[in-house]
Amino acid sequence: DAGITQSPRHKVTETGTPVTLRCHQTENHRYMYWYRQDPGHGLRLIHYSYGVKDTDKGEVSDGYSVSRSKTEDFLLTLESATSSQTSVYFCAISEGFGRGISGANVLTFGAGSRLTVL
Amino acid sequence: DAKTTQPTSMDCAEGRAANLPCNHSTISGNEYVYWYRQIHSQGPQYIIHGLKNNETNEMASLIITEDRKSSTLILPHATLRDTAVYYCIVRPQIQGAQKLVFGQGTRLTINP
């Protein structure tokens, strides 16, 4: 998707290993989000950021940490990956209320990162 | 956020209008109706949003009932590329992060 890049796009790893997914944006949007998507559960928010070094938990944050040292980068880390973290991970960005499309704080999503933990 | 109810799946013929309903009977006065869609294996994509007036953009039209308890997303001339899962989400327009909660959505299949 234009302006937002996720890496890696695909990764296979083993249980217990650390994994870091990167989200990079060129839109200078304030807010960034990490979602995971699993069959039967839909999209669920893991963590989000409202500025550099400002992050907060979503509904499924256990086992995940995030960092945002620059406006453009939002990292999602699995300190010790488990099979239950096998999923597709989506990063999203938004400008905030009053800006962008009709000021609607619309989310723009990346293409996703498919993680398999064996 | 108000709960939404959507049909699990729908079919529509290519070239016809696809009308996707959404029930949000507990919607509050400051809550907007948002529609996103997710084409297979891609990230969700914003379509349209509205408060109480009908809205139209290059992708779709949104019709919200006068009591705001339900809405319909209309794709006027559906194509095969419109096959996707469509999510109706109700959220207040507030400052801060937009923590959208995605339900199961409606799986729309456009048939040739």
C-alpha cells in the first residue's frame, strides 16, 4: 500500500525465538497500529502508538512489545515466539481526527506480514 | 462502541448493484458509521463513512436510515474485483487513536 511498508512479508520461525516485524510509513501520520488476523477471530488490535515513544496496549497485547523511536517506524516484537502467535499481522496508520479524509481519522493498512511459528 | 450486525455472506451478479446492510440499533448520537473492506490476503481498505446524511464517493454510497439504527452500503455496479469481506464499524469521532474493532463482516461474492 502506498506510504506504508511492512517487513518481512513472510517469516517462518521456531518456537522460543525472538521475532521483530517492522512497519515503515512515509506519510508522517501520528498514529500507528498493529493488528493480528486469525480465522474465526477477525482483526484484533495488539498495540498502538500515538507518537514517538508513546504506545499503549490493545485487546491482545500479551506476548508482544512495541517500540516507536521515530515517527516513521513502528516495531512489533515477539520476545519468545509461540505457535499461538502464528498469524497474519497488519500495520495501520492514521492522521488523527480533523485531518485527512473528511477529518475521519481513517486507517490505512499495510499489506500484511504472515508469520508461522513452528 | 455500538455493536453492529451484518449478514455473514451475500452474492451479487456482476454489473448489478450490491446492497450490504448493517444494523446498529444501539448507535449513539456522536457515533459515525464506517465501512471498510478486505480483499483476500490484503489489508483492509477504507470505503466510506457517515454520521446521519447519505454519503457518496467514487467507491460507494452509504444510506443511513433517519433513526440511524441501520445503514446500507451500495456498490452501484459491482465487478469481480469487489469480491471481499465488508466490515461495518461504528465509532465516535474523537481525538486520539482510532482503535477500530472489526467484527466478522459480510463476505460478498460477485458472480460473473
